Amino acid sequence: MVKSKKKILITGGYGFLGVSLVERLRNRYKIIIFDKKKNKNLNNIKKFPIVDIVIHLAAYNSTKDFYNDSFNVMFDNLQPTINLLNFYKKTRKKVLFIYTGTPEIAVGAVEKYGYKVPTDEKVPYVVSDPLNKRWSYANSKAVGEQMVICSGLNYVIVRPHNVYGPNQKNHFIPEFIEKIRKRKIELKGWKNKRSWLYIDDFVDAFEKVLDNKSCLNQIINIGSNYEHSVLKVAKIILKELKINKKIHKMKAPEGSALRRVPNIQKIKKLTGWYPKINIHQGIKLLCQKI
């Protein structure tokens, strides 16, 4: 007798991370996608399919929106999480709930209180400036993490760190590539440093976390320890695209993190995963596909 596939609900399944995860998992699981691109507004849905695993990716995740549409950033990050948790708490308590957090939550602890970089999963939630609307994203995602932890469901919280790759929108690397094709190059926050993770490495890590019972009820960083400035990444992109243009350096938006680098010892210990694609290789792969 053939064993039936487990069912996974993936919210935000047509987004950047979602598309790659669906492609990787579709042969092993029966995938159900809820995504606003297909008129599945999670703010209004209170009944969901009975599944074995929920992967909650859906969120406002455009830096411009953090400043310009901050109320809806918070509402759209929190309300769907509430709806999902309420439904599965009542109907499917054995479901595994996988929630995507954000490294943005570490910024306040690092910059205001000197928390160690690379930051581990124990970094406290600190909203260093409630009047800065940029915190709408990090704060709502932090509350979402706490709600998942308090829900009584089995969970894994993953914090992806600066994942990039083909078909991404509203983030530095795709926006920079668009700029250099259309107009002069303005580079905001050029001194800021990040770790950068190619999408293929992220999907490998996610699958290992999904398959590993030792990751249950854990918060897990997914990222790399290869730290590079925004300026260096911009120069790598220019070189790969064989474009010779002057970079006009501009200051970072208020509240933008100076450094954001994860400690990834936990995922290495639990799953054996480590990133394999460095920034030069990743940019090369990206540029081959655009």
C-alpha cells in the first residue's frame, strides 16, 4: 500500500522564497498554496485546510513599505498569523507550524546595547525607536514569533538573513541591478554590512530543518557568516555585468542596520547544514538568469 503524502499549507507560496520552496518540496508533499496574488487574502480567512505542516511565509517585506505603509505592514503581518494560529489550535493541534521571522529584530539589541555580532538566536527583542516607522516590520514579526511560541502548537521559527536570487523584488540586489540599467547609480547605506545567502542555500537549509526532529520548538538562524558591505556587493554586480559606472554614495535610511550577521552554529550542529555558495558565485548565478 502506497503511503499518502503529507499535506503542507504554504502561505506566500508565490513569493520569492515560496516559489523555490514549493519547487523543492512538491515531489515529497501535497502542497496547498495560499497567496494574495491568487485572491487568498489571509486577513479575511479564518478557515484553512486540514494539513500536517503549515509554512507561514506571507508578510509585507518591502523596506519602502516599512516607512510608507507602516500600519498595513503591521496589520498584514499580524492578522494572518492570528487567523492561522487560532484555526489550528482548535482543529489540528498536531500540526507543525513553521514561521519565518526576521534578523531585523536583532538591530535594537546590537546597536543600542552592544549585543554580540554575529547574533545568535537568543538575541532579545528591542524596539530602540518606536517613533521610527521602520520598526513596523521587525516589531510585528517579533510579536508573531512570540504568538507562535505561546500557541501550544509544535513549531519551528526560522530567521532568514539577506536571502537573494532570481525573481526577487523590493530588495537591495534586484533594485540595484534595475538602477544601473536605467539611470545613474545611487547607493544608499553603502557602508552597511550584511551576510548574504543565495536562494539555493536557503532552500537546502530549510529542507534540512523541516526533516530534523531536533529542530522542533526551536528558533533557528538561516544565513551565512560571509560579511560584506553593500558597496562591495554593488561592485561585484557591476563587474559581473561588465558595467563601468560611477557609484553615487548616499546615507542609509534612518534606522537601517549597520551590521546584520547571524551566528549559524545552531543549524550546523542540529542539521549539519552550512552555506556553499559565496557572494561571488551567487551573483554570477543570479546574473546568468536575469
